[in-house]
Amino acid sequence: MKFSEVDVAVIGSGPAGMAAAIKAKEEGAEHVLILERQEQLGGLLHQCVHNGFGLLYFGQDLTGPEYACRFVEKVRDLGIEVLLETMVTQISGDRKLTAINSHEGPIHLQPKSIVLAMGCRERSRGQLSIPGTRPAGIFTAGTAQRLVNVEGFIPGKKVVILGSGDIGMIMARRLSLEGVEVKGVIEILPYVGGLIRNEAQCLHDFDIPLLLEHTVTQIHGEQRVEAVTIAKVDKNKRPVDGTEQNIECDTLLLSVGLIPENELSRLAGVDLDPLAGGPVVDERRETNIPGIFAGGNVVHVHDFVDNVSWEAEIAGTWAARLSQKGDFEKKEKITLKPGRNIRSIVPQTISGQNDVTFYIRVKEMEEKVRLKVGDIYHRAFRVVKPSEMIKVDLLQKELNLLKGNSSELVVECEKGE
Amino acid sequence: MIEEKIICIGCPLGCETTLKIDDQRKVIKITGYKCKEGRQFVLEEYRSPVRVLTATVLTQNSARPLFPVRTNRPLLKTQLKEAAKALIGVKVKPPIRVGQIILPNIMNTGVDVIATDDLIS
């Protein structure tokens, strides 16, 4: 393939990138190219050796590598072009893309459309401002996961985990099975950060204590972590005097949230949504820059890999259509507005001309609520939680019920069933 | 009669169920589940909980130091740690195809440990 002929270029080959590329090819785009910075396709799926992947997408309980294998096979069968060990360094607003690898040197592309599928990265100690020394032995949960599952190193013997995100809880189980003493998971909120099923199968199964409404207030140790101080927090998440206790440990893992990788998006001039964390997109998952699409954890962090792939398929579908038919006509857009107890909504704008898949995250846990999208959709929930994203599919004909030429649509949680 | 709370891990929903149990440890009533499979799952979870074990094994003649595996069927929860120990010392060589049996009949359970990735080199 000549690089000048690329129809759809996909950046990243995790569960989003491969799904987008496959869909783009199936939708009729001739030259689909995946650019991946690692030496193999699959992104972070390789280090996720645990099961729970694909329950929704394939109806089967797969591990991360197995989930990746399914997509890799399809990428090969469909003849999708792949450039490995290739780093995209620049995207411009006129869809020029620059990448580099050690075989070709700099590569300049002018694809008809681009799908951003770079995924997300972990929040680190620097973003938490934990006081104390700076010894060795502090890792993000994902780094520990890579060390244990891919590189073959155990990060420590006695571990405390700050944050009850899914990767932290999964590492608590993994380390326990590898003979490491996991002293506890410390969560600042009054409820678990990740999925309830991970609390059950990763913490309860291995008798690992979960301390809610607690945080780490100090890290001790000169060369290596020797202990952490934890304390109870009040309603404003401030440590309560007199509740401090020391836990002896040699390792602290951080599982305190994920942030979409926005560097390339910013370079291209893509508008970002501070609430969802990634690019502002419409129902086609097209950004404000025509021909640049985004899907998966680069847009907003999902709970399930299945949704990452499904969302990226939307981006892949429309990227292919644009590459065949030219840019979409600019039309008036309807803006989604987060109302009561809504943290974020993706897509942030819709045209009203197509079916829409919404992903909605609430701000706070609340019982007995009714989720409303304007006055065209509502659904009752026994409980809504920030850790569980809500998916809402609306058909185009349902959007026709929008009154007049409203340019705004409020999504909100209404109290009561 | 006692009540036991069990989180269903049959699917990502994670339903919080409640089991009413009589003095003979017989389940009288289950509430909080959302599907037939979930009801069956928590019943099994009460009687004898099982889990799929996922792990890694060492490699030989490969650029990758570790290779991911899992059991092809769930093991009793109480067997997990012992099964993880049984994988110490298992070494695999390329080529391996995803799904291939790595260790048959682990601890005489009738359950096989299978590859969860391809190992080409």
C-alpha cells in the first residue's frame, strides 16, 4: 500500500482501534491502516490476563489476550494494513498525519479520515499530592499489572492499595495468588470505585480488607517504602485528626482513576470536554474537526471493554462513510446538557439525523431515580452509581419527537421512581 | 432462619441478592437477581462457589518471559491457591495456539489449563 492512498487511519490497536478498523473495512473503506506504537496489536489487553472480557460482546467469558486474539484474527483476515512500533507524532486540523518508526523513518499521511483510539492512562502520585518521602515502591496499579503479568516481576512483599478502581482490585487478587500479602484497599469515597463484582471476586474471595472513607496521608521510607499512614476522612474528604494509623508495607499501588490520552487530539485542535475527559464528539463520534473521529477510552473511560469496542465501531463506521462520500454536511446541532446528578454525557452533541448511543455517568450514588433525556426518553433505576456507566440507545425516529427546533437537550436524574 | 447476601458475579451487572436460608441450611427464597442464570449462579455460589483461575506460566525459547493461561472450566474457590501453586514450574515453548491445553487435568479435577494467547516466537 502506498501511504498516500489511506482511506481510514486508526491510531492505536487496543479494543477500540481494532474494532474501529474492522468496522471501517466492513463498511467498505478500501485502505484501512492501523498505527500502533507497541510491537504487537492489542494494546493493554495483553497485560489483562484475568477473565471478564467479552461477556456482552461475544457472550463468552474471555481473558484480555483472548479478547485481543479474536480481533487480531479479523484484522488479518480482512487485510487491514498494520504499522507496528510506529509512533504518531503529529496530526493537523487538515488531516495530515505524521508518524515515525525505525524502518521507514518519518511517515507522512493524508488519510481521508482518522480515528483516534489511543485509550487512556492512569492518574499517578503527582496528581494526588500525597505528602511524605519519595522512596521506591510506589506504582500505579497498571504498571504493577504489566510487571507481574508480562515482564515477570513481583513489585513487593507487603502491599497497600490506594483507590478501589477495577485495576487495583484485580491486582489485589493477582498479587494474593502470587503469594504477596495485600494489607488492604483504601478508598476515600463511601463506596467502592470499581465494579461491585470485582469487590466480590477480588477482595471478598481473598479476605482483603476494604477501608471506605479512608485515605493515605503520609508515605514513609527513605530508599524503599516502609509504611504508610492512613486516616479516616470527613464528608469533605479531609483527614480526621486522631484517626491515623500506620500500616507497615514495602509497596503502595495507586488505583485512582484513568484519564483519556489527549496529546494528539490537542495537537489537531480537537475540542475537549473537561467532564468526560476526552474529545467532544457527535453521535457519529466525529470531533469538531471534520474527518477526525474518536472512540473508546480516549473519549471517556468505560467500565467494560465491550462498550469500548462498540463505541469505536460507531467511529469506524462513520469514518469509512466519510472516506467514501466526502465530508458530512454541516447542520444545526443539538447540544446535550448535564442536568441534576449527571457528571458526563457522550456524545456531547447530536445532529438528530441518526440513531444515537449515549453513555452517561452520574455524579453521585442515588437510589430510586428516573433518568430522563429531555422529554423523549426515561427509565427508572433502583440505584445509580458513578462507577456504573449507563448506556441509552435512541432511534432517529424517537429524536423526531423533539419539540420544534430545540438546540439543547437536558439529561437528568429525577428523584423518585 | 438466616439471611445471606451474595453478589452475583455471573455477568458485569453485579446484582446484590439476598438468600433466605432455613435451619437445615436449605435455601427458601432468593431476591435481587435479574435473570434465570443469575438465580442459578447465586444458588451455586451459596452451595459451592467456583471460579475460573487465570494466571501466567514461564516460557522457554521465547522473547516473552511469561505466557497467559486459564482453566477451561471453573475450579472450587477453595482450590484456587493450590492450583496457582501447581502452575509453578510449568514452562511452555512456542509455537502455541490460543485454546491449546497447557496442563491437562490440574490436581486431578478433570479441569484443563489452556493457553489464552498465541505464542509464535
